[in-house]
Amino acid sequence: MPGPTPRQRLASLFRDANAVAGDALIFTLATCGTYLAQSWDRPISAVLIYLVGVTAIGARSGLAWGLVAALSASLVYNFFISEPVFRFSTPSADEWIPLIAFNASAIVSGALAGRLKDSVRLARTAQEKNAHLLRLSDELQRAIRVEDVARIARRGVPFGRLRGLEIFLARNGGFLPAEGGSLLETADLLPERDDAAQQPIGQRILFLYGAEGEIGLVRFALERGPDPYYDMPDLQGIAIILGLAIDRCQLLERLSENAAMQKSEELKSAILSSVSHDLRTPLTAIEAAATSLQSFDQSLTPRDRARMLETISQQCRKLNRYTANLLDMGRIQAGIPDILFIEVDVIEILGVVLAAIREAYPGQEIEKHIQSDLAVVRANPAMLEQVIFNLIENAILHGNSEQAVHVVVTQAAGRCVLEVLDFGPGITADEQPLVFNKFYRSRSATYREGNGLGLHIANGFTEAFGGTIRIVSPHFEGRGTKIAVELPLTDVSVHQVGSWG
Amino acid sequence: MGMNILLVDDEPAIVTALSPVLQSQGYRITAAESASAALKAAELEQFDLALLDLGLPDADGVEIIGKLKELCRAVIILSARHQEAEKVRALDEGADDYVNKPFGIEELLARIRAAGRRSGMAAPGGSTRFVSEELQVDFATRDVRLLGEEIRLSPKEFALLETLCRHAGQVVTHRKLLIAGWNDPHADSQYLRSYVALLRQKLEYDASEPRLILTEPGVGYRLEASPRAE
């Protein structure tokens, strides 16, 4: 309900002029009717016609205009219609009655019309206030955080005499502005000295209530006005709606905090159980081998001794890979900045990985199908090494130990595709989306010694390089898993080595 | 032999594990557990080699490489994987090589031997030939033989191979190879990758799984061949 603009003021003047013209027309018609009735010697009809006219004007334009019409009607009746015509005369007893009737009907109809108009205006104001509240509560439905509530609430002002509002949240015995700022004491918020004559704006403070009582307060800034009701929005209603919305947002925040906490608890216990298994198993083997060598060195055959020593160094390498995986998991969690990325040749890194695989899994057969001499991508070399190592190791652990693991590198449509294929039992369709999860271990029977991190890391690093990873299983006669990593090639790899030198 | 080695590591277990083995190989070992102790020891005694762990209690190991290199003839870094940037920085600071932790003793001994050879060869004039079990390179006549068979190399290929041979067993950074081949440390490393691929095609049995010219991801290349004593 903002103040009228000049244009609106002009329009309302025009409406008033229209109404006056209408009243004048009614008055004129009534005068003519009365005059005709009088000339046909029907004095009662004449008075009644005038009465109808005055009543109509009273009802149309209210008490004041009704009285004006009644007075005019008395004068006109006295001057033009009642004997002696064209002269004001002291009314006879007969003529008092129409005069009283005119004024009485004007008063009654005007008062009634005024009341009606008042209640219409009242109803319209109430409707506007309701609409304002409804709009507010509707918009607040979309608020997720308390700051949203404050922002949305401010969008609804100015409304009538409401010029502004601020929301404060109850915190540690004081009040915190919802849209940022320092903690205020309750005393700071109490209304300053209210000098009505000096200040055009006053304020009002209302508490906000949630399910568990007071959750804050709202400070309304209000323009002073003469009318106590019409321009004053429903502050209590606004406060209730704000209280509900803030309560809901705070509940939502607490819920998501709980969910995050639960997730991190789950991760912690997964890490703990993984550490206790994957660290302890190799440690146990190392401890057993080392103490055996210590205690029974003389009685062991040279072959046994060599085997134990080999066990120790093998398990050490395994521990090293496992800790590397744990660290990599942390890296993925923290986010990998691409400042670490440089141009790397996938085929060169594959060569490095194959050397490490042959050392870790001697005797494992690997078949390579490498289409090109160079495949340059943007990546971190050590992380790319880890991706490829994990994929090949995964294929060795879950594949068929009788059959070779295949590694295929091709290029197509600006991408380098590296595929690692095994011929194990494969991964079922419902298990496929899970294998990239942290600490997920396959349910399959051939599970030997994975730590549930290999594919998670391969996936996380590949995505960090802007690539994709996907599983095709089964890929060969109902068996086998193929995992394909696709990485965007940098434009330099378009050159082939053959054209050089 | 009898190289004099300064072992800089604050972890007693590492010192305890390495000292007897290195001594059994004929090296003399002095241990220092901090950067300041290392510098003090190096000022008192001439060391042929410093084995430097980068995670020291009183300083970042990289910061003392420069000073240490002035006092010792060679510096080898003990570094964690995944830290190529740190390795490159250490090599740029003057370190000669690095070993990834955890390492096998054979790997460490190979690096120490390579560093010893390198500082022995650094005499004026240097060597004119490189001869290993499978590879023979004559730096003057540019004659290259693999298992006795002549290999024809372009001038750039030869320049790269010569640099790798002169540092046999040691890492050679991309930067050093770019200077050797193109006389410009900022040349496109794509050239380098392409020429190394060409060299591998000519020298390796399987270029996709090299055994002679190894990749040090993110750092450089290493010629895995030890020269025969002539």
C-alpha cells in the first residue's frame, strides 16, 4: 500500500467529479419528476420522487452529499414546487413533513452507505494484508538457509507503513544479525527513545518462535501515520511466518550436518577396518618371517631362508603400495589442483608401470596392443602411473590367473583410450556402479587381496584429468572385465613420431 | 673405491639399516641428523657424496643442496614418490640424482656407483667413449653400436644419447636434455619426447617397455647401463 502517485491522485479526482456529476443528474431528474407530478396535481408522488432521489444520492455518495442533496431538495421544493411558487415561504405544517423526510432519509441512507463503504475498504485492506502474508510465506518455502529468509523478507518491504525489517537470531544469550554482523546484546536492540514528534520512523520488535521456543527477533521499521489500522501490515503474522521459516531452515541445516557427520563417521570406520586388515596382514607376514630368521636361522634350509627374505621384501612393497593408495584417496578427497598437470605421454607412463608390474607380479603374462608411438595428455605423471598400475593390478587380482591380462591403447576422436582386459568371472551389472566406491570389495569368489581402493583412485584421478572411466563386463563369451580409461589428447599428439628426424 | 659418504637423515632406523651395508661395500659413512650438523660435518671433512633426506627437522633439505654441493662432490636426494616438482627443484639446485623412498639397497648402491663414476669422469676432457655390456658409443667418431651392430642416429638423437651416456645410471632432467639437443631449456618438451621415442625404436628390444632408456615420470630420463671398466 504505497502512497498515491500524482497520476493516481488525478484519477481519483476525476472519479470524484464523475460521482458529483452523477449525483447532479439524479437530482435534476428527481426535480423534473417532482415538478411534473406536482403539475399533474400529485403532491404525494412528487414528494416521494424527491425522497427516492435524495436516498439514492445518500447511498451513492455518503452522508455529506446526501445532506447537501436533502438541503437542496428542501430549498427547491419550497421555492419551485410548493405554493407559492418562485418564492421562499415559511413552510406550513404539511410542508415540514417532506423536509424532515428528505433529511432523515439522507441521513439514514448516507450513514448506511458510509458504513458499507468502510467495511468494503476494511475487507480490501485485510485482503491485501493477507495476500502479502501469503506471498511471503510462499516465497519463504524456497528458503534453505536462514540468510535466504532474511533476504526474501526484505524483498517484501516497503509495504504500507512498513519501511524495513531486520532479523536477529538468538545466539549465546545475545542476538546475531541473520545477514552477518557482530553479536548484539539484548539491550542494544531495545527501542531507542521514541520521540514521536521528531522521528518520522518508529520501530517495533517482535520475538520469533520456533518449535523449541524463542529463536530470535525481528525489528520492524515503521513510518508514522495518522491511521492506526489501514496502512499497518500484520506484523504479528509476519513474525509468525518468519519464525516458522527460520525454524525450518535451522532444522534443515542441523539435518545436513548430521548426515555429513554420519558419512564421515562411516568413512572413518571404513578406513579403520581397512587399515587393520590391509596393514596388519603384510605386517604379520613380515614379523613372522623376520622372527623366524632371527630364531631359527641355523635350522632353516637356504631355500626357506631365501623364501622368507623374499616374503619380507614383497610384503614391504605391498605395504608401500597400500599407503600410497591411502594417501591418494586423501588427495582425491581434498581435490586435485590442475597446477600439478603437465603434458605426459600415456605410452611412456605405461612402460614405467609395466616395469613395476613385472617386478610385483613376476610370471604374470601381459599382452600389449599399442596402436601409436605417442599419446600425450594433460595429467600428473605419478597419478597417471597410479591409475594404470591400479587397473592392471585389479585385472591380475580379479582375472583368470591362467590367462594373460590385455592392455590396449588406441586413439580416436581426439581421445586416448587405454583398456585393460581380464578373463575372470566379470562384474555383475548391479555391482558395476559400486566398484568405484572407496573400500568396496568385490563379492566374487576370486577376490584375492585387493584393498578396495584401486578402482576408486583410478576413477578419481581420471576424472581429475578430465577423462572418463567405464566398465564393460562381461566382454568375452560371458566372462571377463574390460575397464576403459579415456583421456583427452593434447593437440601435439597429432604429430606422429614417424614424420620426424 | 672407498668413497667417503655423508648420510643426512634424522631417522635413526634408516641410519642403522644403511650404515653396515654401505660399510660392507667399502664406503666410509658419517651420519648427520640435521641440516646444520650436515653442513658442519661437510666443512670439516671432504666428502665424495652426500645422501640427503629432504625432510629434516631444522630446514627444508632443498635449501642446503647448494651449499652441500659446494662442499661435497655429489649429492643424492632421498625423496618420496609423487613429488616430482620437489625432485626437479632439488636437481635444479644442483643435486645429481635421487632415490625414491622406500628403496631397495641394490637401487641405492647403483645410484651411489653412478654418482662415483660421474664425479670421477668429470675430470677435464672427460671420457671419449662409453662402453657397456650391450651399448658402445664413441663420442668423437659418433659411432654407435648395439650388441656390436652399427646403429645410425641423427645428430639430435646422438646428442641426447651422448648426454645420457655421460650420466649413465643417473637421472638427466628434461631441461638438461633440451639444452643438449636444442641449446634451449625452454624448447617444446614435445620434441624431446619424440626424439626419445625414436631413440628407443632404434635401441630398445621393445620400445613400449624400455630397459635401456628409462622414463623418470615428470623429471627426465635415465640410461640404465653401467659402463664396463676399460
